[in-house]
Amino acid sequence: MNVLASSTLYEIDPAQLLRISIAADDADEVIWGIVHSHVASPAKPSVTDTGVAGYPDALYLIVSLAQSQSAPDGEPGIRAWWIVNREATEVELRIQG
């Protein structure tokens, strides 16, 4: 559920995020990846993305749905990033199938 009630920004309910985080911790799991999409822009962190990134140990996977960013086979473009202290560093992503 998007607590921002926005068509351009998404934020999970803080109580739900806390429940997820506690459940992961109780199961000895970690949040290692966060995925979100950019509808009309490249799969590169925006100023908003870097400003709200709160998991420095997680890999941020951004999927671009923009036609200009599609892979040659028509699949959406996807890139991976570490975001720490508002700085984004791209991580080489290899998808095997």
C-alpha cells in the first residue's frame, strides 16, 4: 500500500516495513535488494532515489519501463546500484537465464 497516494512516488507503510524487517531478522534473513521502477526515465537513481535510500547494505535494482531503455529483446532495462550517503555507484549486473 502506497502511503503517499501518489502516482509518481511510493512509500511503504512504516508499520508494515517494521513488521517485514522484524520477520526477516527473526528468520535470520537480511534485506539484500530493493527493486523499483522508473516509468519514463533510465534505470539510474534519481535525486529522490538517492535521498530516500536507507539501506546502505542493500543493492538497489532499478527497472526502466521506458521504451528507449529496453533491451534488444524488448525486455525492460535493469541496472543495479549501491547507494550510500546519497552517492550511487553502479554495480555490474549479470543476468543468466
